[in-house]
Amino acid sequence: MFPISDENPTLRTPVMTLAILGVTWAVWLLVQGAGGTVDLAVSICNLGLVPGELTHLAPLGQGVPLGRGMACVVDDEQVNWLTPIISLFLHGSWAHIIGNSLYLWVFGNNVEDSMGRSRFLAFYLLCGVLAAMAHIAVDPASPVPTVGASGAISGVMGAYLLLYPRVRVRTYIPPIFLFRFPAWAVLILWFGSQLLSGIPQLSTLRQEVSGGVAVWAHIGGFLAGLLLIRWFENPELVRRRRVGGDAKVVWS
């Protein structure tokens, strides 16, 4: 199930959402080589979030295979402390970055419209960092690098749930079905699927968290968005959206 658009016009051009998308795609193309094997592996190893490097619980020199003849090795570089933010702009595949970009566009422009641009950027980055902390808390010794904007975008989705629960979201269900669901149904169903995937990872028998789908980062980011939105929303912008619902649509 993939949201592809919403029936929720914005009153201002979502400059910050577009800027975040622009930076994300520039990093993918210029730093990660658009998924080229070597550039992708180097960027993930050197700039991805590795819980065990931040907690110092993963042995230095421990290797994680990435593919034929390649492995990520646990190190103690200073840049590791910046990876909770840097990793938000890195991705692991075309499907990964396209999916995240779609979710950010559908939900991010309206959340930005209710916060303002600078607040939205701060909110996005803070949700991403808190999502990273949740991921680390579940498996603090993991040597597996994790990349992607999903944690920050999950925070945006949590904010959207409280701001616009009744807005209709056009949702694609493979192979050919397109439905209009209220946002609360789409978002709660999504969050429930994350919980169903994440709860088994809390078992002592399953402490390894996938670097590909760090569901506790999604859960942590979503909860962060729910808790932080009331501190980041701009009451004046929210009021203008409510009284200006019939104003000229800039973006949808």
C-alpha cells in the first residue's frame, strides 16, 4: 500500500520540503553514484549509522559483508557522531530513495505549511535523530550500517496524523487498485505494520536488527512526530490554513 497524493492543498510553496528532496537526490547521484556498487558501498560504510560505533559496543575491526569481496569494518572515526543526521540523506537503492521521496512529498508539504520552513527543517532533523536513538536502543551493539530518511519521514507522518486525520489520501494497492482513504486509516495501518514487525525484534532470541528495514527507527520517529508537533506547529499558519481552505491552490 503506497500513498501517492492527498486532497490537502497548501497555501505556500513547500520550499523546505523541496530543498530536502533536492539535497537527498543530489547525495544519491553525486555521492552514492546513483547506486553504483563501489560508491554505494563506500558511502554506506563511511557515513551510515552504525549503532555499535556510537556505543562502542561493537568490537573495532569487526566486519559486515556487503557483497562480493566487500565488507564494512567497525571503526572509531570522529564522523561517526554525525551519522545520525548524515545517514538521513543516504539511501540503499533506487526503490529506497523513490519510496522515501514519495512519502515525504505526500505528507511533508502540508506539515511544512503548518510550521513554517525553518521550524519544519528543525522538526525533520530532530525526528530523524530521535528515530536513530530508538534504533540504537533496540540493538546497541549492532555493527550493521543503517541509512535512509525513513525515521525523519515517520516523524512527519506522525505530525500529519494529528494535524489532518480526516484528509483523504489517494493510496495505490498493487497491482492495479487505487483508493481514497482518510489519513488516520492509512497512517495507523502503517504504524501497526511497523509494530508487528518490530515487536519480535525485542526478543532476546532476535536481537539482530536489519540494516535494510530498521523498523524501530520508524516507530521512534513516528512517536517523536506525535509528541513534538504541538511544540513546532505555528498557530498562525494553522489558522490561515483553516480560514483559507478555499484559497488558490499552490501545491497539492
